[in-house]
Amino acid sequence: MYMRDTVVNNQVGLHARPATFFIQKANEYKSSIWIEKEERRVNAKSLLGVLSLGIVKGSTIGIIADGPDEKEAVDSLVDLISSNFSE
């Protein structure tokens, strides 16, 4: 299991279009991947789950993966968030 925390800094947070990009990237990996915000953890490959966290600009989230490509998956998702989804 591998985990990293990151801060979401893009204008709309992790909603609609950015959430879709995030989920598409998460689905490229074999590992199970979750997003954790405060005490809630959801499947990072589920649009409904990701949207239910209500991640807004400035939110700190944890990205957790467990599987054969866990480190690569978490690092690439953190990089995607850090790039503000290339906006």
C-alpha cells in the first residue's frame, strides 16, 4: 500500500471535468485506488464517489493505492492534481 497527500489548487476543485480526467487516469492502473478526505474514503475510479467528497479548491486529500503499480498510480495522480489538470 502506498499513500501521498496533496492539495487541490485548481479553481473548481475536483468536480465535473477535472474529476473525469482524474478517474480516466486512475483507470489506467491495475491497483485499487482510493481518495481520502477527512474521515471519508471513496473509490478513485468512481465518478459518483469522487464527486460525493465535495473536494473544493484548497482541500487536502490523500491518494491511496494497493496493487502491482501502486506507487506509479499515486505519483501520476498527484502530478495530475499538482498540474491543476493542465488548465
